[in-house]
Amino acid sequence: MNKSDYVEKKLAKGSVRVYERDGVRLHAYQTNDPIDDEVFVVERGGRGLVIEYPPFFENIEELTRYLADAGVEVEGILAAYHMAGASFLPGTPVYATASADAYGHEGGGKALIDGFAAAFGDAFDSAVPAVTNVLGAGPVEIAGITVNVLPNDEAFDVEIPALGAVYMHMLGHDCHSIVAGAAHADAIIAQLEGYLADGVDLVLTSHYTPEDLKDVQAKIDYLEDLKAIAARSADAAAFKAAVEGAYPAYAGQNYLDMTTGFFFPEG
């Protein structure tokens, strides 16, 4: 399945790209919210599971209407890296690993939620849902669809074999990423090389439209370059300037600022 093989449905605020493979549909909802969130709905025969919450009330209302109009009955929500938005489909079972539960309720995820709530005010739903089903590593079936849970220190990634797809937090072949130093870059590279070896069709992420293996390779090359630039840079300013020079068209300046702080914590 090619990343361009979709039918797009324009909504008032966001849009949905619908992919289909062997009777399984992927509804990739692009929120167009202030932090460019993506929400994914995997559906077979009207039964669906959602990956991640839409955190802004406007999108919560829009996606709820879309699912009703499309005849999708959501039977579970996988809450990994984005747990804000508890008013979305209240009463629906919420699935997460123990690490994601902690990340969203008291860890780094909660800190981000608090920051967004302060920045965006009443437009942002800062409520965090209670996890009803704690997941371990491995396969789980929700709404008749088997997914494979891949836990990590923060939360978890999700393989969707029926679609030849994998969900992870961030990729973005033409934008900067948050990279917490060389060791973190190596860990991301190892993860991405695993996806190359597996030959997945689509890579789904929280802040980008579906991508493919060419995009995965582009991100690997970027991460290797980041490490090399850091190794030859005298300080934070030199590192940031060199990265900007090498990738002048990349989006995500705030992510580069964070990465610079990780590689050069003393400034």
C-alpha cells in the first residue's frame, strides 16, 4: 500500500485520508490544530479502534461527527503518547501500557499537557482519561483487529499487520525531531532500521501524515548527520547553525532547539 493511495475527505477544520487494504480501512485524521496532531482510526466492517486522542475540543467534536457519519463504532482507544482529550468518546475502553499510563498522568506527557493547557486555554481539553485496560508487550485484539504492542520507556508503538503499518510517536522526513543526544539518536536509528527490515508500507506518527520507507531512510540519514555535526561542533550555537545550514527547508524549529539543548546542555 502506497502512502499516496488514499481518498481524502475535507472536513470543516481538518481532513481525513482513507486507506483500504483487504477490507481494513485506515482513517488518518489530520486535525490542523495548533500542534499538528494526527489521530488514526483502524476499522473493519464498522468496528473501529482509535490510536491517540484529539486534544482540542473543536477536533473532538469534528471527529466524533465524522465517525458517526461513517458508521464506525469505536470499541477501544489506544492512548500512547497523547492522553489529553478525555471528553472524546467518553466511556470507551482505554488501552495503554503501564509506562504510557505513568507518562500521561504524571510524567513527561503530563508536563506537556499542562504546558499546552496554559498556552491554548479553553480550546484545549487537558483532561486525561483513566486507563481501563493495561497492556503488555505483544498482540492484542480490539474491534476484531489484531495489533502488536511495542512498549518503550515512555509509552508504546503499535504494529498493525493487517495494514502493513506501524505507529510511532514522531518521524517527519522533512522536519526536525526531538533527539536527546547521540545515544537516543542511535536508539531511534535501530528502531527505524527494524522497520526497514520488516518492509512496512506505512509509518504513522502523531504529528505527520502517513509516511513510507523512503521517509524512514531519510530520517535515518538525518539522525546520522546530527551525530556527525554534534561531534565536530564546538558549542550549541555552532551545532544549531550547522544543522540549519544542512537542512534549511526543515520545519520544527522548536524541536531543533530542544535537540540542541540535549546535545549541548551547557549552552
